[in-house]
Amino acid sequence: MKILTRIKNILVPLSFGVVFLLLWEGAVRVFDLKPYFLAAPSKIFEQFTKNTSRIWDATSVSGTNALVGLIIGTILGIAMSFVLSRFSFLNQLITPLAISLNAIPIFVLVAVLNNMYSITSEIPRRFMVTLVVYFIVLVNVAKGLTQVRSTHVELMHSYAASDIEILRKVRVPNAVPYLFTALKVAAPASVITAFVSEYFGGLQNGLGSRITSNIANSKNAAAWAYVLGACLLGLAFYTVSIILEKITRKGETK
Amino acid sequence: MSAVEVIGASKIFNQGKTQQVDALVDVNLTVDQGEFVSLIGPSGCGKSTLLRLIANLLEPTGGSLMVNNKTVSQARLDQDYGMAFQQAGLFDWRTVSKNIELPLELKGWDKEKRSARAAEMLELVKLPEFADLYPWQLSGGMQQRIAIARALAAHPPLLLMDEPFGALDEMTREYMQGELLRICGETATTVVFVTHSIPEAVYLSNRVVVMSPRPGRITSVIDVDLGAKRNEDTRAADGFFRNITAVREALRGTQADHASANAIRGLEDR
């Protein structure tokens, strides 16, 4: 029975995807849609296979930017959340700053950062990803470190446990699921940010810039092939974050 | 030597401010070794506050408290007591036996000694086959038994319990009461037990301490003359009902105070 439901879980979405692609292909052929309006899946796939190595190069550029930003942002976010949970008065200083920074549209910052660094630098994009990931991780992990059950804290006090022991044995384990919730949101967000950052100048080597240049040259099918690459990249990041969560969780699913 | 000694203890929250609450005023109580004492009274009578003063989780604003002839802060540092709450408060990320080992970890015991003691405690609460499960895989009653095992893991001479069976259904509750008496009898543990339930207090206790609110204080102490051995037959015995009536009448006094205090202030808060 278990295997049956597992097959069903894979088969249903898969067949839906196939039907969707067939409808798309059919619509393009039946209504004779022009390639500049909507490219057929078969054409997109053809472009994808023809340009695999170029798409791979562009994907690895955007992917590296996303990954570097994701890692640095996560580390900084975790570090800051420890500081915040230790000194609660900082919370009142940092939170308004975090909110106002988050309220600035990404492209404004990228444009400014592009001016600060040389035009051939990847730093502005990585910095943008870092910033986006940092706040997602900070908010969630800080919540995990501070919102511990009062019974647990009283219990630890009754054992005469020090603050460090309470941190190690209560706060940190409590924050672990919060970290993975943050990563599940931050991983796709890092890809999107890396991708969108490329629209505002700088090196023309990533997925985002390839899509704009292909559309500018009316090569719609090729642009869609790069979109497919972006899709796969986002999925890969999300999958890795879920696998990491499964490994660390030790069967404590509710 | 008495297990717990409370001498003229007071606890005032928000002292000097408009929201000042006299949670406890001039409380005196002595609990002997091996005795089972329940604290009972309406909400706001300070029974949980008194338990937390004994546990040194709160500092008294006046008076003094001793556990095993030590100051309560020293007793806490020495882990001279175990504690159990209404919520079992087990850690979801630890297995059952790792939960029981927690106080021993904090005492710096080595791994083998810890797991041997955890196994011994699981035998005591009759759940040895659940050692490697996680708390959420257990029923509420089982979780509470694990919490008791954890509280007693370091073999403390004193057990402090704050409505530990309050969230359990009636049948589980009666079973747990029997188990608690058996466990404390086998380990010769002194217990101070906070409860809302009159039958629970009478069934478990050698003495029932009746408390009343505004300000929180002890109004009477009732000796329960049901003997040392208690079992399911105790619940049907005449003496059981006589003692329940005695506690109920003592409590009714506190409720009358409560009502008149409200009448004077022209308040209706309940």
C-alpha cells in the first residue's frame, strides 16, 4: 500500500505536467501561434538541447552567485540572531532597520551597488542575495532561539543550569527547525534575487541577462530554454534544502 | 530534620507600584522527611508561588526558606529536588531516555552511568520498552510518567509538583495517583504537590494545606487520617469522604472570604 501511494504521489503531478505540455504544444499548432508570441515546448526543448553547454554556463554563473549569497547570508543571519537573543534591547534597534531595508526594492540597491563596484564584478549580485537571505534567516532563527517553552526554561533553572547550558540544550535545538523553515524560503529566494539582479547591468553572463538578450533578438524559444534552466536551478536549491532538513531531523515529525 | 521549612515567607509582585499583588503573606510551613503534602486553594491563592519559592525559582520578598537544612538557593545548586509541571515539558528532539538523562548530564555524569540510571528509572515508571521513542509518540499519561522519571533521575530527596495531572483525563489521573504513591513509597521521596482537585489532594496526602487569596495565605492544615497504605479501596472508604468534606469545608471558608472581598470592592471578576 505504501509503495502504491508513493507511485500515485509521483504519477499524478507527472501526468498533469505531460497533459499541460501537450495542450500547450497543441494550442501553438492548432492556432498557429507565431514564435514571437508563444514558443512551442518542442522548440524550447530543441533550443535547450542545442545550447546545453551555454545554458549550463549561464546557470552556473547565476547559481554560484545565489549559492555564495545564500551561504554568507545564512551564516551572518545565524550569528546576528544569537546576538539578538542575548541582548534583547538590540531587537528594538535592529528590527526597524531590517524592516526599512527590506522595504527598499531590490533593483534600487543593485543599481547603487553596481556604481560602487566595477561593472565586471559579481559582488553587487552576491551582496544582494546575501542581504535577502540574511533577513529571512535572522527573523526565523531569532524566533526559534527566543520562543522556547516557559516550562523548559523553568525546568533548566530548577537544575541550576547556566545560560550557556540553556542555550546549548534548549534554545539551539529549538531553533533548528526554524532554521530549515527559513532555508526553504531563502533557497528559492536566493535564486530569484541572483537572477533579477542581472537585469540592472553588469556582466552579461548569467541566466537573467541571457533571457533579456535573447528576447531582445526575438529568439523567444532560446529565452524560454534559459527560463527552463532557471526553473531547474530553483528546484535544485529547494530540493537540497529539503534533503538537509530530512537528514537533521531524526524522525521528530508531528 | 525537616525536608522543607518555610518561615514567615512573603512574596509581593510589583512592590510599590499600582499593580502590586500580595501573592503570599507571612506563610509558615514545615514538611517532614517522607511526608506527602498538598497545597490546595482557589486561583490566585499563591500555591504555585509558594512551590516556586521552595524551588528557588522565585526570590521571597520576606522571610526565609530551607530545604534539607540548606538555603533554597544552595539546595537548587545541589539539585536536591526534582520538579514536574502540568505540561510534561519533555524535549521533542530527545528520545525518552535522553530526556530522563538531562538532569544527570547537567550534573556531569558520564554516559554509561547516565544510561544505566535512565534504564532503572524507566523500570520504575513501568515504561522500559519506550526508551528509544520520541515524546510525541507517547500518550499524555505516559509523557507525564517520563517527566516524573526525569524529576527523580538524580534520586533527589524532594519532589515538587505543580498540578502534574491537571491535563489528564479522570481515569488516567487516578492511575497516575496510584503510581505516584507507589514510586514515592519505593524511593522514600518527600513530595510537595499543588492541585485543584480535592479528592486528589486527600487520596495522595498526609496533610492538605488549604490556602486562600488576597492576600495569599495558609488558612488551615488538615491531617488526612487514611493511614500509610492507600489503594483503589481507599477511594470508597468512609474516611475518604470524611476527609474530602473536611477539606471542602475549609475551602468554602476561603470562597466566602473571596465573595465578601468582592462585595466590599464592588467587583465581579469571575
